[in-house]
Amino acid sequence: MYDEKKEEQECIDIVKNMFRKINGADHMLTKVFKEELQHEHRTLQQAFWRMVVELIHQTAELPDNYFDLRNEASVLMCREIVAKVKDKMYLPLI
């Protein structure tokens, strides 16, 4: 039986573990992620990039008082990406 709370907690744990790894060895995580992503099923690759697009949009919409020098470059880059590609950021599920 599907347990939404359990599923959500598992996702939270995955994300927190990823950020712990980024904090300690981001170069290795990036290397492995790049290598493994290309070997995943193409539908999963597309789903991953849909998630990235959502994150870009969310980051681009942060209010100016929500970021500082530690993440300013990321926010500004996301805003620039959204401004340049606008409605072309749709990735279909096929």
C-alpha cells in the first residue's frame, strides 16, 4: 500500500544526503553524477531535467532580499536562463 508520508520522508532523506555529500566532496559527486546520468534510461534523464528546470524557475523567482553573496550568482544565472528561454523550458514526458 502506498504511503505518501513515507515516500516524502524517503525523498527528504535523499536530498539531505545529497547536500551532505555536496558539502564534503562535491567534485566527486559531480564526476559520478555526470557519468551515471548518461547511462540512465532516457525517460529518467528527461524526468531529471524536468526537475532541474523547475528548480531553475523556482530559484529565478526568489525575491531580492532572499539571497546574498553566497548564492547571488546562482539566482542571477537562473534569472538569465529563464529570461532567455522563457516558454521553451518545457520537457515532455514521452
